[in-house]
Amino acid sequence: MTSEMSGKSPSVDQTIASVEASFRRQMAIALDSFWHSAIRNRILTFAFALVAVILATAYGTVMLNHWNAPFYNALEQRNLPAFLQELRNFAAIAGALLVLNVVQAWLNQMTALHMREGLTRDVIDQWLKGRRAFRLSMTSPLGVNPDQRLHEDARKLAEMTTSLSIGLFNATILLVSFIGVLWGLSSDIVFKLGEWSFRIPGYMVWGAILYALAASLLSRLVGHKLSNLNAERYAREADLRFSLMRANENLEAIAVARGEETESRHIHQTLDSVLGSIRHLALALTNLTWVTAGFGWLAIIVPILIASPAYFSGTITFGGLMMAAAAFTQVYSALRWYVDNFGQIADWRAALLRVTVFRAALAAMDNEALDAPRIQIGASKDGTLSLKGIVIGPRIPGEGNPGAFRLVERDVDIVPGEHVMVNGDQGVNRKLFFNALAGLWPFGTGKILLPATADILYVPQIGYLPEGRLRSLLAYPVASTNFADADIKAALEKVGLQHLGTRLDERARWERLLDKDEQMALAFANILLRKPRWIVMHDVLEGLEPETEARLAALLGEMTGTTLLYIGRSAAFAKATDARLVHLERVTDLAS
């Protein structure tokens, strides 16, 4: 029974498999992204302008094709006045086409630019919506190194979509414009074989179609693996990028452990995977070049060969021959657009697959495991924080499940202004309890009732220090303009970082410049500035120097009007705040 028939929501893995298997589903996701883009109307404006320019260019190209006959006839007849007149006509037509080409080039670039803007902003917004990014990183390999899909794949998809769409439309317009010309030139040609004569209406059109069809079929046969090979290459490139970023983010730890050789060996192994993928792709592209280049060189002589019977029979003049050959070339070029762009189309489909699978997986996070028991999170009516029958674990707990844990007190109510410390048995993962309170870990049972979320500040053991000015870091995630310099410096002084008061506008990688104690002191300065009514902390005093631990614990003790929920073991916190103790225990028998 399918998930739709049973009423259950599909899992992320099922969604990914569905999108990977359906090109129609991929296109639907891409069109949905475009239609809901904030710059949709801007893109459509440029698209309509492009259509107008392409139509005008096609008309000019037809005019230029008609110019062939009188020009080459003037040459054949050695008619100098007519020759000079045709040169003037050429200058007018070519000049107009040049202007149209320049305008089209600019419109191409602007359309690609706005396509990339719309797509990239949409995927980033989907990624950072409703904590999807974190949940995806915990449940799917897609969330391990999403930067490749957010940056490179989105760029390639936007630029190639623009390029291929314009190319396809331009080829279609040229085909429609010149197929009538070529049909008219070859419809009255009579072939003679001895005493037998016959006529093939529009035989040059059929010749162009057969020639392009042969090239297309052969290209399809030779290059059918390109799409998968490109997708594989992008995946391996993403792995390499992630390995390099991970090493760069942990240079100090690697240097201390003298692990440079091991890291180098690991990165080289990842690079070998990239190079292997490129080798397979290069071989496939080389084989495809035999087809595309071979048919390309033949295209120089094939139009003349096909039109030559009419010329030698006297049905058309030399100028008519050149006009027919030029029209054949235009028709064939339009028909073989797919041949010339087979590699790019395969590349485009690979980028489309990676971006749409990623976007679909993010959207599926909202429905992940809705059919399974989950911790219910809601708002409390009386402004308290209530924990009702909470059981938390790496999977839904059952009898004797050693991975689950719960509160010894079962039901706990924390009133405004109260200070509470939660610790637990050996092996209990207190971080999962913190994540459950923050809405990041849904796996388990029970109910969490929270006061207004705007009043709660969650402080993890390892915080995030964004790159940028120090004042922005201290205010994160709110704007630094909300706080006066005097208040910022006062907060820094209280946490023992008064020496940073003169560096508020300095930009740096602060997570590398500051040690663990200084980073946690910055987190406390952020608390002092924002003055939240509720604070939930996870082992923030763990592993600090005694002096830093005592100073920060004392600051927490002074927050008499703030509700504190400290998850962890800290004698300094218990002493400074006289906190009520709550305990976590491992689940051995849910019936007890």
C-alpha cells in the first residue's frame, strides 16, 4: 500500500527516491520555485524582451538569406553596380543584426543573473526555514555538505536553464522561418534517371531532417550515460569541498595532534574519487565528440551536395544554389540543436536533479515521521514551562529500550523566576533533552508546554560565533543597532572581557582568536544585553577555568527575575542560584 493510500506522509527517503525517479516531478518543483520567487515578474520582463529580440533577429537572418541569391548572381554575371548595391544592402542588414546580437547578449546575462538570484534565494530560504537545515543534517546525507547544492549547483542550474531555453527558442524560430524557404527552393526540382524523371516536393527539407535525425540518434546512443556521470561528479566534488572546509575549520586541532599526514591522505583519497569521476566523464565526452564534430565537419559540404542536382540540371542559378545551401544550413542547425547541446542538457539535468532533490527533501522535513509518536510541543496557558511524561531517546522508546531516558519526577512545572538544574544518570544524553526543549529533537513521547517563545533564550554548550564585527556577534541574532555602545561595553566588563571594548567594529574570525572561556563569556554578554525572561542552558559552565566559572555563575545568581533552566552538572551554578534539582534516568521498564 502506498503512503498516499494509507494516509501516511512519505518519509524523506521516499520523497528523495520519488524525485530522483521522475523528471516530471523535478520540473514541477523547479517551476514551483520559480512561480513563488519574489523576482518572478522581473524575470518574465526580460524573457519577453528576449523573445522580441530573437524574433527580430530571425527576421533579419531570413533577409540575409534572401540576399544570397542576388549577391552571388551579381558575382556570376560580373555585374559591378549590382554587386556594390548588394554590399550596401549587406551592411544595412548586418549592422541591424549586430545591434540585435549585442542587445540579446546583454539580455541573456541579465536573465541568467536574475534566474540565479531567484533560485538561490529560494533554496537558501527553504534550507533555513523552520529548523529544516538542522533536522536534515541529523537524518539524511543530503544535509552533511549542502553548500555544493546551495552554491554551485544552483548557479549551474540557473545559468544553463537560461542558456538552453534561449537556445531552444532561437532554434525553433529559425526552423520555422527557414523550413518554408527551403521547401519553396526545392519543391520544383525535377530529377532525371535516364528516361525516367521524378519530383520530390521539398526534398532538401527531408534531407535536412534525415541528416539531423541521424546525428541526434547517434548522439543519444553514445552520450546516454552523461547525465548520471555529471551527477556523480557533482557529488564527489561536494565531498572534496566538504573535506577541505572541515580541515580548514579544525587546523589547530589537526596541528596539535600532528594529524596533517592523515588529513592529507584522506583529502587525497577524496580527490582520487573526483578525478575518477572526471575521467569517466571525459571518456564519455570524447566519444560524443566523434559524433558532434564529425557531423559538424560534414555539414560544410552536405548542403552543397544535396542542392547540386538542381544546379547541374539548370533548375536554379548559382545564387539560388548558395541561397538553398544557406537555408539548408539554418534548418539543419536548428534541427541539430539537441545534438550540439546533448552534453549541456545532460549537465543541466544533473544539476536539476541535485537541486530539486535537495529542495524536496527540505520540504519533506515538515512531514517527516508524522505517523510515528512524537514529543508534543505547545504553549502553556499560565506562562509556566511544563514537562508532562517526557520520554526521550534516539528512537521511539519501548519496553527495555536502553537508548531512552526520562525525568524521574515524571511531571515537572517551572514557574517564572524559578532556577532549576537538570542532571542525570551516567550515559543519559542531556544534549538530547536540551534539543527536545528547543524543538530540535522530536523523537519520544510526552508533552512540553512552553511560555511565549520570544521570551526564551537557548544557550548551547558550544555556541556559534558568526564572522563579522564584534558588536554584531554580541547582539546575534538581533541587530547591533538595538544596543548602545555604553551598554555593550558594560556587558563586556561584567563578563571579564573589558579589553575587547575598543574592538567593537573589528572584523575577525573570532572563534579562532578567542579561547573557550572567552567565547562562553561572549555568550553571557549576549544574555546581559538581550535580557530574556527565560534561559535554557546546556552545560555552559562545563570545562571552564574556575575563575571564569565562578564569575559567570555569579552573574546567573544575580538574575533573580529571570527563569533559569540549567541542564548539566555544575556545583558553581547550584551554589550561586540555590537551584531546584530535577533528575533524568535511563528507561528500563516503561510500565514502572
